[in-house]
Amino acid sequence: MLPAEIEYLLNLIIPQLEQEPLIIEVEAPVTIAGDTHGQLSDLLRFFNTIGPPPNKKYLFQGDYVDRNPNDVEVIVLLFAYKLRYPEHMRMLRGNHECRLVNQIYGFRDSCKRTFDRDGIKIWRKFCQAFQNLPVCGLIDEKILCMHGGISQRITSIDQLRRTRKPDNIPDEGLLCDLMWADPEPHQTPNFVFNDSRGVGVTFNETAVEEICHKLDIDLISRSHQVVEDGYEFFANRRLVTIFSAPGYMGDFDNEGAMMEVDETLMCKFVRVKSDVQKIVQRQANGLGKKFNGKV
């Protein structure tokens, strides 16, 4: 990839993203994807199984970069699809689509390695694109999607429609929670500061039920956490976590999943198994670890 080509792509995609509001309206059928974190070969396995745009419509829930040296290739591929087929590739912002995070966890270094002396300039241009990504998606007014989770500060869908997209993700509040929040079973009260991450909140089953009732929605879809089967339900199946990076980082033995939503809003999961040989080799080298929940 030549720096001039990537800069040309970004100069085209940024104005397109600027036109999208914080919450985008999406019609089913659509396939919902979770974190990919630069796992290019696994992303291509999903496209080969489900079908690429424009044969299928996708809604990605963020975290395209960091944690993997192929993160530049992943985001370039998705942005190229977004530019060519804007209605078939819908993309939300994850907590790693923030310069304060991805300058630490790998993406800035990937840009420097890929584009040499132009790397920092290209990285800054990517970050400009990231800050224009929508934060939420609403499928047929009944499935609310975001990267992290819910917030006690959500009052209505109209509130989200009126909210502006942030340049940098704040350290607290509504937008922070949408990017960083995690479910936590049986905790009290409904919302608690997220000690394990040091930012955002955790929320319990009652919080999910109350938000679904308040917003008149059937399901909340989010990502942000490794789950062993690639997907995991919470709160009587009113919330689902979707994670699309199987064998995450070559360290975990999780599967990856994407969720297909049909015209009637019935959901089914497409799962991709982890690369067992890769994990076994890393564990033999003392680098791997078995699945143990949050990362």
C-alpha cells in the first residue's frame, strides 16, 4: 500500500462519514460483526462464509485496529467497502478508534511500520476518520447496537439522535459508557463504576430490562469483550455480546461469531473456530493462555 493511495482513500471516506449522525438507522436483513482487531485472515474467512458486500449488508460494532500487525489492512479493506458500498457496510466506533488508545496498543506503530516516514501523518488521518464514525446503530427500531454497552444517562432514542459525535471519547458520561461499559451479572446497584477497566460502568440484568422498556426495543447488541463461543446472551436474551476475532491474538481458544438478522428480526449466528495449531504453537512457546474471560 502506497501512502498516497491510502491518503486518497481517507480523503474520500472522511466526508462520507461526516454526513452520518451519531446513531444510524439500518434496515434488516443485516449481519452484525463484533471486534476484529486486525485479524485479517479471520475477517476474510467470515466474508467467504457469509458473503462480502454488496452480496450481504454488514454492521460492524467497532475495534478494527490494535492488538495485531494486520490492523492497517483490516481498516483499509473495510473503509474501501464502505466507500464503494456505503449502504452495505455500516461501521460504528469502538473504544480503540481513539487516538489516545490506539497510539498505545499498536495501530500507530502499524502505520509507522507500513508507511515509514509518512506513517504518523497517515495515522493522524485515520484518527480523523475514526472520530467521524457513528457510535450507535438502530435496526428496524428494535435492535440497538453499540460497541461497549448501556448507560444510566440514556433517556430516549431521540436523545441519541440529538447527540453530536465526539472528537475524543470522554472519560465519563453517556458517550464513554456507550464505548466502554460491560455487563456484570447480579451486581447492585444497576450501574457501578467499571473498576476492571478504570473507565465507564458495569450494568446488571435489571438495567438492561429497564433500558429496553424505556426505548421500546427488543435487543441490545454490543461487543468489547472476548466470549468463548463468539457470542453470549445476558439478561434473559435481551442483550448479546458478539466477538468476531477467533483465537484472539493467538492467545485465547475462543471462537468468533457474527449475527445474521433476517427481515423478521430473527437472529442466527455464524461461527468461525480458532486456529488451533496457532494457539498450540504459541502455548508451546510459553506465549498462549486458555480462555479466561475479560481482556
